[in-house]
Amino acid sequence: MSQRTLIFGVVGVAIMGVAAILYSTMRQSGPAFIDPANQTLVMQGKAIYTNNCAACHGESLQGQPNWRERMPNGKLPAPPHDKTGHTWHHPDAMLVDMVRNGLVPGKTAPAGYVSDMPAYGGILSDDEIIAVLTYIKSTWPPKVLEAQKEVTLQRQN
């Protein structure tokens, strides 16, 4: 084997290793930015949202009444996912994590926070979670979507 062939082989293996690490990281945290332009994904996400999320967050993403006021049990009602809520204040990786793992105190919620938000990681695939978020984001006006995209991209740097 020539030295040139050996060098190309080593470089090729190194590139494949880096690509595998990047792919693994992306699959764990989600895509760089979930773009709601894919209408097929939006429709899939709407159906998944209707079956899994609408009971708490509302058919029209409006959330539960008085969602900023604690209930007698100390928990907050489900917030809206439309432009009036705070979903768009969070980067995509955090949104994926919240749906996959529920609200985790100290990670995706303040320390000591107690929530009714279940973890959907055992119910929905990551692709289905991304479809739901694609649907939710498709309802936001351009200014809100752009602000959320900026938050998402800032968190990656």
C-alpha cells in the first residue's frame, strides 16, 4: 500500500468519525432550526398535536385559562403555544427536550418546579416531536418566528 493511499484512508476515516459525532449530536438535540416551511410536516404535526397536546394546550394552541396564575395545587396551567405564549422565547433544542423529557427542574424549568407536562419521549419519536413543533411554529407571525429563530441560533454558538 502506498503512503498516499494510507494517508487518504486515515483522512477518510477521520472525516467519517467527525460526521458520525455531528450526526449523533444533531439527533440528540434536534435540528439547527425547525423551519415551518414544509407543509407536509406541518400537517403531520397538526394531527400529532391534536392527538397528544390539544387536550391541555388547546385546539387553537390557546393554552388553559389564566395560564400565568398558579392553581390550588401550586402548578401552572398549560401555556399557549400561539404568539401570546412564551414557547417562542425558547430555542428549538430546548423545545424538543421539553417535549421529549417533560419539564426537568434545573434543566428546562426552574429548580424545584413541578409540572403536569408529561415526557413524550416514549410515546413520540423525535421526528414526530419535530413535526409538532413545525406545526406550532407555522402559526406564528413572521416577526415572532424570526425572534425565535434568532434565539435558537444564538444558543448554538
